[in-house]
Amino acid sequence: MTRVEFFKKLIRFGLLALLSLILLALGNRIESDKDCSKCPGNGICKGKTDCNNY
């Protein structure tokens, strides 16, 4: 393995680790079960019954 290959692999591993940290940090904020279709203007809702923020 040459020095260039080593640095390329090191940079790829670093970027993968950074992406993993970002996903772990933001993963708990992702909610896929939000249904804001009944909110006025399909606004931002905190849950299925909260339609005050839009």
C-alpha cells in the first residue's frame, strides 16, 4: 500500500465516521409518522393532534 492509497483510505474512513456521527446526532429528531395533512396549510405539527404551528 502506497502513501497516497493510505491517505485516501484514511480520508474515506474519516468522512464515513463524520457521516455516522451526524446520523447518530440527528437520528432521534427524524419522525416518519407525522401526519400534518389535517393541519391548515399542511404546516409543522408536533404530533397527530397539534396543528397550532403552521
